[in-house]
Amino acid sequence: MRVARMAATDRAILRVAAWEILHTDTPPAVVADEAIELAKRYGGQDSGGFVVGIVGLLLEQMLMLIARRFEYR
């Protein structure tokens, strides 16, 4: 899906979640829970599941990068 075609509410929630995961000390699980709750409350019918999938992919990619960083040491 192209970002421009994504619902504006979902896009905003994902941007905030990604920023918070990357730039704060808030535990990623807490960020994910809050993003999902916001999507369910303010998004469309399928927003909760969509946000779960995207945040899950983001966290998975971050874990892979961290694992690679430790492999090289």
C-alpha cells in the first residue's frame, strides 16, 4: 500500500509510534499498545489490525538490526 493511500488517522498514529520507538526510552510494547488503542478508537473498522501489523513489522526490523549489530562485535 502506498503511504498516500493510507487513512490519515492511521498514518498519523504510525508516525507518532515510530518516532516514539526510535527517539524515546518508552518500552516498545507500551508504544505498540497505545498505538493500537488509538487506532481502534479513532481509526476505521480495520485500523487496529492494520496498525498491529505495521508496528509489529517495525519492531521486528529493529530487533534484526540490533541482532546484526551484536554479531559484528
